[in-house]
Amino acid sequence: MTKIDFSAINKSSAKSYNEQKNIIKKIGKGHTVYCPICQQVLSLCVAADKATGVTCLRGCTVIDFEVEA
């Protein structure tokens, strides 16, 4: 039986997670952060009736938050 090597997937996931965490930190500190794809400003949406997270206007960057009530 062949062993599957998940190290590349794990590294990619960790890198993505850290990039998203840094974006959230910068926005939380009030810095202007731009979408890496369309270069529009990323905005934080925190509302009870909408999805909570960070998005750009085009929707090419979406970071959803899991919020417990």
C-alpha cells in the first residue's frame, strides 16, 4: 500500500491560513488592505443579518467568520 504525502497540502493550507489571519489583523487595526486579485479595498462586514467577514466589492476575496450567538 502506498503512503500519501500530505506535507505539500498542509504547507499550502498553513500559508493560506496565516495570510488570511494577517489580513484580518491589519483590517482590525484600521489599515487599508487591498484585494490581491482586483486591487480594490477589502472591507469588514459585521452585521447580524448578513454574512460576517472580509470581502472586496467584486467578491474575489471572501474570508467568512464563524460567529456564535
